[in-house]
Amino acid sequence: MCPKSTKAQPSNVQYQVMWNRLISVVEEQAQALVRTAFSTSVREAGDLSAGVYDKDGKMLAQAVTGTPGHVNAMADAVAHFIRRIGPENFSSGDVYITNDPWEGTGHLHDITIVTPSFHHERFVGFFACTAHIVDIGGRGFGADANSVYEEGLYIPIMKFIHQGKVDETLIKIIRGNVREPDQLVGDIYALATCNEIGHRRLLEMMDEFSLNDICGISDFILTNSKRATLERINSLTRGVAQGEMRSDGYSHPVDLRVKLSIQKDKILCDFNGTSSIDKKGINCPLVYTKAYACYAIKCAVAPDIPNNAASLSPFEVIAPENTIVNALHPAPVALRHVIGHMVPDAVYAALDQLIPDLVPAEGAGCLCNFQVSLRPRTDTQAPVSARRAEVLTFNSGGSGARPRLDGMNATAFPSGVMTMPVEATEQVGPVIIWRKELRPDSGGVGRHRGGLGQFMEVGAQEGHEFDIQAMFDRLNHPANGRQGGGMGAPTTIALDNGTAMKGKGKQFVPHGNRVMMAFPGGAGYGPLSERKNPEIWRDLAAGYISEQAAIEAYGLDPDIVKDVMKRARNGEVF
């Protein structure tokens, strides 16, 4: 706790300037991580988070760059660091580390680094950041494990650097247990460095405003954020609604059920009735479920209030233990995002009943990720140039249509990470992306069309074979429309010889074969009868819908379709 100060306190205007400055500081922190990280998932996709915290571990500001799952889960993580390390053991020059799924951000493949910040030898707060790393050992990034012990190296909350001295024993243990030691160790140092940059900028701000601590700005941020969020909640009509959705799961479907209650001073999400824990690694720790449930509600009811501990606190999330959204140790959780990214659609199914015409239709939900483990071919002599490599790539299906706009093509909602470019993917290993393009007709029909998914065709350079870790959903349960909108197209995956492949799990791809993938489309919003003809013509001209779909699904006259295509070929803009 902060002692009462006898000094004159800054004005509200000055505090607002400091608040804005802190947001800029943590964004610079995040951008430093993007520029220095070794993993392409961080550099190219922005799969990270960064934030600043007061001395009690309450998040004051988060970077714009990053994912809700990371930053909202990390909002709770610093309290665990305080409890595990102990304030009496904090020292200037310390850096702390963990990848604990239940005290970090949900699975072993996320490294969280926390750095205590000292100003003139006085402890004032923390900087924290998280990044997804390409490998943590074990079975690799995938759903095949039967417990968290199989999923890789576990790093408890501990000191990575003590008073400026790196724990070299920890580094040796990490390097000896992962497939890409240089990448992983490089990412750990990048995480520590970005916290240091945030720390320097904070000290500059404190000196500029003659601050001895950040207690005043912390109180200003948290008080005003809480007040503004409660005003939004209390302006809503109180009520209760039940939402649910079904996804593919691993070997059997998963049902997410949530009862949403708008009450005085809070919104409660209760996941009672959701499917039980799964035997394979798609389970979700409650911290990650909470992160995406809170994100979904905040996007709907308070999107312009900055994200921090106080603006998140009125959103309460509960779930029975050992359901798939509250998996306890030692449940396998490597692909917790497959369930976590579906949580907002389940929440919105309930919220749509309470606040109509506000939330989007269902989208692709979870990211369309896959990891390729390449090696020299084993069916015959491999060339001496063949090598081993791990290549992780993030991709997206379409987002759901909105009440007043079409869905976004190949855009990750709710994760917010960017689709990784082909050039960056091919640079890190002998993988070839033969095809990557939008998938026509994949967006659900409606007054507003769902966003398009995409096609991808993946193979390896000559002399290589590979395993692909599939992490897909929506094969059997595509996105559902809202308010009369149509469903999005499902995911498909197969070898180029037509052999069907599973949506999840490690699968072998022989030398010379390719994997053909079609990622799902977002669903439509509102009845198709209300979509205006010029919007359909525009989609046809742009190639978002095919001529066949324009006639059969959208009901256009064949002569009109021919005329639109002719005008499009002549360069006419619709």
C-alpha cells in the first residue's frame, strides 16, 4: 500500500497526461519486443502482451499491440508473482519468469516475464510481458498430450535474473529440453529487455513530474476506470439470458453454455453446464476463459474505456471445476486457445438476447494455426542440405458479420493476432506455401455477409518430409448466423492426393505431398432478403462470391450476373 503524501498532488489534467503517457510507454515496450523477438509468431503475428502494474500488482495500462488472451490473463498473473517471490525478496535488477498455465496465461508455450521497477532504490511497481514461443519441448505444440507433463518444460515462478545476474543453470536446463534453444533463449532475453525499456520510460516520466511513486496516478486510473465502467453497466437493462454453441472438440463435440446476468455494478458469466474436461490438450484454465469472456463483454458494452484492472473488475466469470473452461492441473492445455477463442461467441449468443443489434454473428473463432516439423526424408537418401526445423504459422478464417457491416476477411477475432506473411514463414525453415488466397463463397449469406476464410496449400522443399500439427476447428460445426443470417463455410483439410486429414493432432506428410487447407468463413447477419443488390454485385465483381453462388445462393438473374462480370472485366468499380 502507498503511504499518504504531504506533497502537493498533480492536477487531474496532469494525471490524464500521465495516463496517456503510460499507455504510450507500454506500447513502446511491446514494439521493442516485436523488433527483438526471435520467434515469427511474435515478430510477424504480434502474439504477445505488455503492461505496467502498480506495486500491488494491479494492471494500470496495456499495450495496444497484443492479444486479449495474453493481456487479460497476465492482468491476474502479477499477483501470483508477488505471492510466490515475496515483496521482501524484490531487488533492483531482478527479472522473474514463468510459463505456469494456471498462474501465467494458460499453457506452457507462453513465457511471462515480470520485472520489478525501482525509482531511486524505492520499489514503485512492475512491468510484465508475455510471448508465445515456438517450442517448449515435450510433444510439441499440439493437442495430443494426455497431461500437462507431456506438453513440455515447466518453469515455475522464479528469478531469471537476480540483482543483474542471470541464472545460467536455468538457461542450461531450458536449452537442454527444447527443439529450438536459440530461438527460445533469444525470446526470453527479448522479453526481459522490453520490460527494461518500459522501466526506463517510467523513470523518465516520474522525474519529469517529480513523482516519488506512482500511487497517485494508479488511484486516478483505477478510480476513473471503475466509475466509467460501472456507469456503462448500470445504464443497461438488467436481465438474464442463456447462450450456447457447439465446436468440434478433439474426438467428440464440445458444448459451451453460459448464463449471462446483467446486475447492479457487475455482469456475471456462469459456465455451468459446459462440457467436462477433455482427455486431450484442448482444455482451458479458468484464467484464459476469464480473459476472453471479459474481453467479449467489454468490447460490447465499454469498448472505449482503457483496459486495466479496474475496468475489468466488474466482469465476473465462474465455471465448475474440471469443465473444459476451468481445467485443473494436470490437465493437458496446450491448445487452450481452441476453446478459449470460442468463448466470445457463446457469450454473444446470450448477450444478443439482452441487447439486440449489438454483437456480431459467429466467426471462425479459434486461430487456424499449424506447426510444421520438418526433417530430411527417410524413404530414401536425403540431400546433405536437408535440415530439421520447426515452423509455426498463424492464420485466420473470416469474422462474423456485424449488425451494420459485413464480416472481415481472414481476420482473427477474438485473438486479434495478425496473419503471418508467406515470406516470413518460408524464411525460418524449408517449408513452401504454394497457395494462400481468400476463399470465395465461404462467408455466410445475410443482410450483411460473413467474412471470407482462406485457402492454404503447404509443402516442403525437395528432400524433406514433415509432420503437421493441425489445430483447427469448425470442420463439423461451422459458424452460425445471427438474426436469420446464414452459416459460414466449414474448415477442410486433406493431402493433395485426396486423403482426408484430422482437424487436430500430429500427422505425417510424406516427401512430395502437400497439405490442402480451406479455413472457415464467418456467418451472416440478418436475412438475405434484406441485402441490397449493389452489395451483391460488388461482391461478385470482387470475387468474394462466385457466379454460381450469385445465382443459386443470392438469387441473381443469370443475365445480371453476366453483365456484372463484363463490367468488372472492363474495370468498372462497384
